Amino acid sequence: MDKNLLITLIIFAGLSFFMFMLFLYVIKRDKIIEQKFTAFELSLEEIHKELYQLKKESNNKLDEKLNKIERIIESIVDDIRVIEKKNLNIINDLKEEVEKLKFKIRKNSLPEINNMINKNDEERIVSLYKNGYSIEEISRELRIPAGEIELILKFSSL
């Protein structure tokens, strides 16, 4: 039995040695995996930092571009306002000229028309036109040429 005991001890020692080596291998493998995870975590953290930096730079560039566009738009709006003021001045000047011309035409034309048509006829023409009569109907009613009626209505600003 001594021999069986010795074989059992050798097998037990061999298995113990195998288990010990397996244990050492698992510990070594675990350290390697832990090192890889640590490296992976560091890489992931660096990528996260770079992504944050890129987002920040991107937002800064976008803000700069938006600010440039805003300044351009403001400049265009200011230019449009200047042009609008010039146009309003031109329109006002033209209105004044039109009024002057109207006054001159009335001054030059009214005596001739006044000779042909009296004030009562003028008032009746304006009144009939305001009441919805057409120029032709007023012309037939008062027996005054349509051209003269149109002229009176124009001078009356109708």
C-alpha cells in the first residue's frame, strides 16, 4: 500500500501543482485583462475629451459664423433704411411737384372752365359723381361734355 500511497501523493502533488499553475495563469490573465481595460478606459476618456473639445470648437466657429451673418444682415438693413429714406424724400419731392403742377393747371384752366361752367354745375357734378352716377350719365343729365366733367372731377381730387 505504500506504493499506492506514493502514487496517490504524486498524483495529488501533480494535480496541486497543475491547479497552482492554473491559478497563476488566471491571475496573470486577469492582470493582463485589467491592464487592457485600464488602457481602454484611458483611451475612452481621451476620446471623450477630444469630442468635448471638438464640440466646443465647433460651437465657437458656429457662433462666429452666426455673428458674421448677423453683422452682414444688420449692414444690409441699415443700407435699406438709408435707401428707404432717400426714396421717401424723392417721393415727397415728387408729391410737391405734382401739387405745384396741379395748382398751375387749375390756375391756368379754371378761368376757361369757369366761363363755361358755373359753381352750381361744379357742385352738382361732384354731388352726382359721389352718389354713384357715371361720367356719361352726368354729361347727359347736365348737358356738359364728358371731358369737362372729367377735368372738374380731377380738379376736385375725385
